[in-house]
Amino acid sequence: MSTEDMNRLYSERHIPVLLNEVVDNLVWKPDGVYVDCTVGEGGHTQAIAERIAASGGKVIGLDVDSEVLQIAERNLEAHPNVQLFKFSYVELPVLLNLLQVHKVDGLLVDLGVSTYQLKAEGRGFSFNQDEPLDMRMNLENDLTAYDVVNTYPEEKLADIIYSYGEENFARRIARSIVQSRPIHTTRELVEAIRRALPYKEIHGRKRHFATKTFQAIRIEVNKELENITKFLSFAPDFLSHGGKLAIISFHSLEDRLVKHAFKDDPRLKPLGDFIAPSLEEISVNPRSRSAKLRIAERV
């Protein structure tokens, strides 16, 4: 591991959301092949691997974040039935072709940001830390949050904050950002947002007043909605008959895409409504509170 990676190490391990619910609904064939399309630190992958290990089942894990993947490799080194690859889930057809795998029995996508990305030094995802604006899940990508914040025209910036953040004060925030340029750090961005909002919006919201704007910029940097739309278009083709597609979303924009795809795609049959975390899970892991798990079956 490089010195830079070592500097990013942190003490808080990611808690996988809806872990038992994912495994119980996804794993239907004990000797099957499953793909965790967003491995993160490996929590879901490990649970799936343990469930199917005795029957000869295998897990293919991929993640676009090379640093997170290094953590997953360490966490999963005791599980020989897991193979990990640095791929985006939108590149799944390429990877399966390379592996000569034509059908799999389950696909899992967790659309949340990992604890590492939020907590590790220098990633620029969190408004609670003062860091350079980055927000890239794939550190090889060119577009960063700095580019979005400092180069996008005011109107485009406002549209992104409104559409991706569902922020009612998007135009005021975009104007404040443009007037505050250049903005180099997350703290400077938070202050630009603060200057745009009325007092009651800063102090009266249930969540931090910068949450929606940071979400919008992160979605733009990582093309998250474009990616999930593309993935949903081809994912059913790689599932065996009876195979399961499980997707965990964390905000209404993602969940809406998943819900409609499951309902409208003739290749899929939704298995009930979404599954939400229990009050017990939320008390242990507050970040799970907005999670929704949807499951569909290949028909």
C-alpha cells in the first residue's frame, strides 16, 4: 500500500446496510454465482460468501474505488470463493465477458457512499471535514467537485442542485457559489451555501443545510443517475432464470429509477415492496435510515 493510502486509513469500519435482508433475499441457489457490483469494504460480499461457501458457490466483487477495494481485499482474504476486480458496475458486461461467465444467479448494487469515502482523509465527500473538493469514487476520472463548483455556469449549477439535490434554494445557492469563486475546499463550499440560505433553513432543517447541495454535486461528478439507468437496462440479461437483482438506494431519485425499472421491465418481476431497515438497525447505524432495498426476479 502506498504512503498516500496509509494516510487515508481510518478507524471506523463501514457497517453494511440491511445485511441479513440482502443475503436472505438474494441468495437462493447455494452453489450459484453472485456478483456484488459495489463491494465497498466487503461487508455484503463476506456475508454472501459465507452463506454459499459450503456448497461451492462463488462471489465476484467489483468496485470502482481502488482505495476501498484495497480494504475489501484485506477484509476478504480468508474467503477463497471471492474474486475482486476494479470495475464499475456499468462495466459488468465487459468483466463477465473476460471471465467467460454468461449468467449469474444474483446481482447486488449498494448505491450508498462508503464510510471510507466519507471519513478517510482527503476524499472531499463530507461537509463535516475541511478538505480539497474532490468527491470522485473513481480516482482515475478527470471531473472533480472542484471542476463542477468552479467552472460550471451558474444556470447549469442551479439546475444540478435543484434536480439532483431537490434543493428549493438552488438558484440562490448557485449564485452564491459563483460569487464566492474560486472555492477550493469543502468548508469554503459550506460557507458559500450558508450565505445563500435564510436563517430558518440553516437552523431548522432535520439534516445539515449543505446535505442536498453536496449530494447533487457528488451525483454530477460520478454520473450516478446515468450509471444506474444504464445498469438497469442490461442487468437482467445477465441473470439466470430465477436470478435475483437487489438494489439498495438512499434517496428518492435513485429509488424512483429502480422502482419503475422493476415494474416496467418485462424481464423482471418485483418481489414485493421495498424493504426498509428496522428501528434496531437504525439505532445502531443511523446512516441506514434512508435505505430502501428492492428485489426483483428474472422471469
